Amino acid sequence: MYVFAALFSVMNPLGTVPVFAGLTQEESKQEKKKTALLTTINVLVIMLVSFFAGKYLLLFFGISLNSLRIAGGMIIASSGFALLAGNFTKHKGLKNKKVKKDLSNRERFSLTPLAIPMLAGPGSISLLISYQQEYAQSIEILYIVFAIISACIVTYFILRSSAFIVSKLGASGINSVSRIIGFVVIAIGIEYVSIAVLELVKQM
């Protein structure tokens, strides 16, 4: 449950709802469902690859788990601060010219910017790599995979219901929920940094 809550908070699919609604406003209801499904599949693939291939990336670059925890914690915390400040879209890189170019391509925005970097961003990827190093038992791996799949399923239904959510909550409502989630995300990031610092102090 903790893994699901942490991953869902970092992904923040509610913060992606206004972007998804804006990108799909000219699509039919059936096309919106298809876009939501493609986006979710992309996110699922990215997260599973990040989780299972994470240790090989660390070995290749010679990065320790504690270093990853500190870097990942800082990224996660910065995402939380962006949520609190209401700059999450800008923080995720949607001001980038290349991303703006991708926005005009309706066939590709299920991958960019929705899957990357909005949902499967640096925070969620580093979180999963850290989990992969921390939990090695088969049952723990199954729990994490289940949490990833569950988070993606919930994300799919949130994206699919984006028009309804926007109509009920409005921009201000979504912004308020995102800021509350921001507190949780900051706490998760600080927790990862503090754990890594304590481990490094013990090794001295």
C-alpha cells in the first residue's frame, strides 16, 4: 500500500488531467478512451523497464543506492514544491520547444508529453530504481509490480474521466488537490534523503 501511495503521489495523474483534457478537446469520446489507454500502456512499459533494468544502469554508471536515494529524493521533493507553487506543468518541461512541437502531433502526445515527462517523470523513475535496489525478494518484487499496475489502472480511469473531473472540480479544484498532494510528495522526497544520509553517517 505504501509503494502504491508513494508512486501514485509522485505520478500525480490529477495534475495531468487539465493537460490531457486540453490535448484531447477535439477528439471524440472513443478517441479520448484510446488516447487514455495508449498513455497508460506507455507509462506502464516505462515504469516496468525502469524497475527491472534499474540496477544495471546503476552498475554501468557506478552509482550507489544512497546516492540514488539522495538524487531521487531531491527530484521528488522539487516536484512536490512545483505542485505547491502551481508550476507543475512548467516543472515537467512543457515549456520546452521540442515538447511544444510534439503537442501539435496528435498521434504522439500519448507518449510525449503525457507519458513522459508528465506521468513517468524523473521522480517516479528514480523512485522505482531505488525500490529495485531496496527490495530483492520475489514476494516484494511482486508487490511492487502489482503497485505499478494498480497505479496505472487508476491513472487510466482518471484520464478517461478527465472531462468529467474538469467540469466538476474546475481548474481551481484540481490545483487545490495537486497542492495537497504536493505536501505528500515533499515528505516522500525528504524521507528518501534522510534515510540515505543516516546510512552514510553510519558507514563513517
